[in-house]
Amino acid sequence: MLVSYLRNLIICRTCKSSNSILILSDKEKELIKKDLSRFSFDFLLENMSYLREVNENLMHNFSPQTAFDSYVLKSILYLEQNNNESEKNK
């Protein structure tokens, strides 16, 4: 579900006419529009990479909870790092 949502965000960010690619309810479109303003394209791509890593870990019988915790931590650290870099550039 999360991978699908990130995929939809990336498609909406990159395609002018995402309606021809995605079939979304009005509520989903509204949520995506809101989230697009919150997340950078780099963040979305990085999160897809993190989720791929979680999937690989699960295929090797890695603990699901540990894999998910790692994903959440990496996402938070990415946001904090970018936030600190943005503040330095001001």
C-alpha cells in the first residue's frame, strides 16, 4: 500500500496528465495534491529505495519489525538532513 502511494505521488509529480495513467478517487487526488506540496521528488525517490531495501530484507527472512523500523528511521533522518541543509543555505 505504501509503495503504491509513493508510486502515485511520483507519477503525479512527473507527469502532466497523470489522470490518463492513474485511476484515483476525488479523495485520493486531494490527498496526493496535499502531499505533493509536503515532499520533494528526491524524498519520494529515496523512500522508494528504502522500501526496496525493506523488501529485500524480508525476502531473506529478516525481522519484519526491524525492517520497518529501519525504513522509518532512514526516512526521518533524510528529512532532518535536508531540513538542516535548507537552514544552512538561508
